[in-house]
Amino acid sequence: MPHVTLEAVWDVLKWVLLVLAAGFVGQFGRSLALKLIERRRRDRTGSDSDSSPHPLLEEMEESRLGTRAKIEKKTIKAKLKRAKKTGKRASRNDSG
């Protein structure tokens, strides 16, 4: 079995760190580049009135409002169903 030297371990460690750094850049580099390009465009035009500062927050708010509307609709439907069921019970008791 060959002896492992400190130099060999250091070479392997350098390659591992290089691969990890490349993976990090590959994973997050594109989104960072897009963000930097957007910031540069906004700085060059001098105004950001046409774009929202937080588009993700607006999207979440729209989704929340849509969900709230669905819940209200289901609640109203359940109340109507309950009222209809109560009406049928009352008519059966009157006729029976």
C-alpha cells in the first residue's frame, strides 16, 4: 500500500475546493449576473417607476387575496347548503 504524503493530500484538497467553488459559481452566478444587469439598467435609466421594487411581494399578495376569495366563496356555499338542508328537514317535519 503506497504511503500518503502531505503533498498528495494537499493536491486532492485543492481539487476538491476548486470543484466546490465552480459548483457555487455555477449555481448562483447566473442569478447574481441577472440581478447586476437589472441594477445597471435601472441606474442608467434613472427611474424605477415602471418596475416594482418587490415583485415577489406583490405576487404573494395577489396569491393571498385569491386564496382568501376562494375561502369566502366556499364558506358562502357551505352556508347555503346548510340552509337548504335545514329547509328540507323543516318541510319533512311539517308534512310528516
